[in-house]
Amino acid sequence: MLITLSYSNSKKSKPKSSVWGFGKHFTGHMFTMDYNKTSGWTNPQIVPFDDLSISPSTSVFHYAQSVFEGLKAYLNEKGEIVLFRPYENAKRFKKSCIRMAMPYIEEDDFVEAISELVKVDKGWIPTEKGTSLYIRPFMFATDEVLGVHPSNTYKFIIILSPVGHYYPNGLKPVSISINPIYSRSFFGGTGDVKCSANYSMSLLAQKEAKEKGFDQVLWLGGKNHDIIAEVGAMNIMFAFENKVITPRLDGTILAGVTRDSVITLLKEWGYEVLEQDMTYTELFDYINKKEIKEVFGTGTAATISPVGLIEYKGTNYHISDTIGPLAQRLYDTLYQIKTKSYSTHRTWVHIVK
């Protein structure tokens, strides 16, 4: 893929890490590429980060044909740019596109576009522990016509954002509320792909959880709406003495890249990992009997996020006020894999040349 590069005329100032938060500041450049049915993908370019000018009739506003991905870049101790398992994100992006009746991007082109953009804005990659350069590739329909059918044209964009911890309190355990009313996804739906509509339909439950003082929503699934599914921004895992249970990939939850990485590590460390259904009543029984030692979420944004309290219909189920040893070990190990060139699982690390 031949990428045209246009440098920004004015050097964008990088804010101090203390004000980064998550997804609030963006680097000086972005990648864009256009699609039409006749020519396919055209005009791949890296340009200065700027606003978009599009028509009010653009179909994404009306029919929500939009997908995205999320991954991160790091600097290892040699100063090399490291991407963590980018081809897994490329495969998932392709799956999302197909499910949403959109043209997909070949995996090599997806990773190349990210790599070239990150090289241009390498100076924005933070190095403090707990920080990274967040990468957001996304695609949306651009036909300027109303009508319920797949668009004939699309735009693919990648933007970059230096970030700290996803949750403001870092690795302090979060509190989550089980929502008994709303559903995030359903069998035959789009729960296992990263389409934008999945997230918009989750916002009301998230808003209500926040109003009650909780950080996130724990979704329920299954035909009887009683099976633990996932948290709004991450997959969920329950650690016992020598085993870990996590919801199975039944087509209604996202197959997280971090989830897969954690399962691999846990098995290497001698844990039995069970991917199976768990009802909320079974969960409460495990907690009350103190059989569950730790609960934590896994995801690109948060990496590992300990869960300290789970609420359901006004009843709080307390787990821990501090991060547990297993969650801490997972967090430290994943960070080392991403930033140390001598670490294990080198196949998970993509060095940008």
C-alpha cells in the first residue's frame, strides 16, 4: 500500500501526562482512506489531525453503519515501537465489517496503516508505567442519501491518543452494577463485533449505574436474562483457589484480545480455565461462601481492572478493597511483555520498523 504523507505545518503541543485521562487528547496526524464500489480502497494518506466536513444526509448518521477497533502502542527499553497483537485486532475488524455489510481491509494493510501513522507521531508515545498510545481505527458509511441499505462508499480513519489509566483510580478496584432490565446483545445480534451501535445502546444503563455511584455495568445474557455476560468496557473473570471461570464466547459477547492473552497465561501458570455460563445467583452464592478470591476485567483500554464490589437490585456483594495478587501478576506480566524485548510471548509483540 502506497501511503501519501502530509506533515502538519504547525507542531502540535503535547499536554502533560497529568491531564491525559483517557481519549481526551490527540496527536498531530491521522490516517484516512476512502472506499467506493467501483475502485475499492483509494487514497491512503497520513494528514494533519483535523475536523471532517460531511453532509447531514451522510448515511452513518441515520443507519449506524460504523465499526471500530482499539489497540495500543508502547516503547520498549530499546526505544522501539511495539504494537500488542495487532493482527488479532485486524481479524476482528474484518469480522465486524462483514457483519455490518461493510467492505473490509486486508489484515496486512490494516497493520501497515497503523504502523506508518505511529511512526510519524512516535514522539507522543508515553513511557510511564500505566500509560500508552491508544490507537483508534474506525470506519463509517458515507453515502449522502437516505435509504435503508448498505452504503456504496466508506471512510476509514485512524487517530491516536496518549492515555493513562482507563479508570481514574488506576488499579484500585472498581464497583459494578448488574442491570436487571436492559440487554446489551442477544443471540443472532452483533454482540461479538465492535460496531458503534452496541455501545450507544449501553449508555442508558451506564448512566443509571453512575447515578447510583457505580463505575460500570455488568450485563446479563442468555434466554432467561440470567447469565453473566461482560462489563461495558471489558470481559469479566472470576478467580477461585486454582481455577478461573469466564463467560464463554457464545456469539453475544466480544472476543477480547486481552481476554485471550490472559487465558493463555493462566493456563501456563497452572490454573484451570473454564469458559462457561454462570448465573448471577451462582455468582452470589460463590461470593457469599468466599469461594471467589478475585474478580477482574480484561480489555485493551484498562488491560486488567480489579472489581471490588458487585451490586444487584440494591444488594452489595463485596469482594476486595485492593487489587488481588493474580490480577496484579497479570497486569505486570502483560506490561513486561509489551515493553521488554527479552520477555516471553515475543510472537504477541509486533515491532514497528
